[in-house]
Amino acid sequence: MCGNLLPGWNLQFVLIPTLFITPSVVSNKGLFLATMLAVLWSRRDAIDYSLKRRATLIALFKGTTSGLDACDADPYLKSAAKYHGEPVARLCPVCRKAEMVELRYTFGDQLGQYSGRIKTSGEIAEMQNEYGEFRVYIVEVCRGCGWHHLIYSFRLGDGKYRRPPRKVRTLEDEDYASSAGR
């Protein structure tokens, strides 16, 4: 049993149970903290979802949550992890394979039609100087078993308001597709 010994009122020691606390997922990233967060000078409003992740894993291993519920990555998320994911040095907590990758999604009004796209660490470092405010969500995905969880989010930008970029017509736009077919 793990515990801390504290002197009681009657000079007896009382055993107080403590949890086995591991460092945050974000601090286990290795190069993530050393390189990315050091470069991101405008990082603020950071939220670490490691407690929610831990609760999900505990529920999974206790049997209160099905493995199908925890490892149900969307096919688009699996595809994004396959082609855009940045490998990390930690194992999947469910299948214990080294197929974990991270995806960094960017959202913000000033990004315009480019909001919701996946960006690399280098692109995010450049974007903090180009946009006033946007939010980055980091999702871990196991390409083997389909485990996925939001692990960290933070806000970036230099704080200056900029108008969103003009919408560029793409093949997905109805008016562009109809005019190209003529």
C-alpha cells in the first residue's frame, strides 16, 4: 500500500493512502515540450486533458467501458493519422504498440476557410505570427487499435485582429463546379 506517514495528534503515525500519480501526458512527450512549446511564445489558455484520458483508461480497464467505445476512431481520423500524423515516442495505452501519432488541428475565426485543418509543428510556429488568435487541439491516435483522445489544447496568435482571408473557390464549391462543367 502506498501512503504518506503523518504524525497524528497523539504522536502516532497515520497512514494516508495516495494515488500513484504519473506525470502529465504532455510532459511525457519528449521532444514536444523541448521544441514546440519553447518556440510557441504566444501560447496561452492551455488545457491538459490527461485527467480525462486517465479516467477513460481506468473505465476501459475496469470493464465499465467497452473496448469498442474507447477504440472507435472515425475512418477519416485514421486516414488523417496515417498521412498527416507526427509519430511520438510513447506506446499506445490500450494495445501497447508503438503506432501512436499526434494530430494538431487548428480552429479560429481569423483562419477563414482554413479553420479545422491539420498543421505540423513548424506550420503552427509560423502561424502564431500571421494570425491574431486561433486554437490548437492535439489529438493522439493509435493507428493499430483505433484508440484516440484529445490530450492538449491551447490558444496562439499575436493578439492583433486581422480579417479572415478571402474565400478561395475550390472544386468543392457548387458554383465553381457548375461553371467548370459548361
